[in-house]
Amino acid sequence: MTTPTRWRKSSHSGGGEGNDCVEIAELDTRIAIRDSKHPSRTPLSVPAPAFTAFVEALKERRGRPA
């Protein structure tokens, strides 16, 4: 896996220093995901279409009872 150089934090990081969130980085055909509290750990990497489908499913689910 290529090492990402630019990480983005979630817009829902919360208050404070915003360290309680995940970060993502775009690679050629994959999305790398890491815990912002432990940035030196190996990130999870998933195919970009799978990540997009996951995020879209979360958006659709928002507001619905569990």
C-alpha cells in the first residue's frame, strides 16, 4: 500500500482538539482509514467504491430507528 500523505479528519470530530475521530486519505483506487489517536498504527485500506457505498448507507440510515 502506498503511504498516504494527506489525511482528512471527519467533520463530526466533536469538540476539544478533535482527536476522537477517524481520518481518511485517498489513494489511487483505495481509501485508507486510521484512528486519529494512533496515527502511527497501520491504517485500514478498502476499495474506494466499497467505502463510498458504506458512507452512502450510513447517510441513508441517519435518522432511522435502530
